[in-house]
Amino acid sequence: MDQLEIGFSTVRDTSIDAHMDLKISGQLGKQEKIILDHLIRIGIGQSLKEISRATKIEINAVSGRVNALKHKKILVECEKRKCLVTGRRIIPVKCV
């Protein structure tokens, strides 16, 4: 995946730094941190079911935390694809 260069950092590096600053400042809750860490680690968009399965967080909690992270402009929606868990067409989310 190509990354836009900004000085000595890439957009991905800068984005991860911003997420880490939010975590350190206490502006993210425990489940939000777990979800964010997972999405940063995996590096690709995930469905709510995929996030739930990987993090062991109940789907209703994942939905609420993902919506909160989208409102905070930390997560964005990706191009539609089939969910690896359900096989249904979904709109995955990924880190900015």
C-alpha cells in the first residue's frame, strides 16, 4: 500500500501517532482502544462481525464503539465487500 510522504513520516505513521495521542490522553475508552489497536494491527477494513470475532467484544458493543470512533473521525468506511464471517455484503471500517 502506497503512503503519502509528509516530511520524514508517512500518512499512516502520522495517523497512528494521532491515535496513540488519543489513547494516552484518556479520550478513548477501553473497548475503543481494543478495536483501534486491532484495526491498526490488521491494516485493512473490517466488518463489525470480523472485529467482534477478533477482539472477543460483543457485536452490540462493537457497533456502539465503532460509531463513536467514526464520529471522532478516527475510523472511516471503506469500499463494500463480502464479510468473511457472514458472507453478506458489508461496508467495512478502517483507521483514517
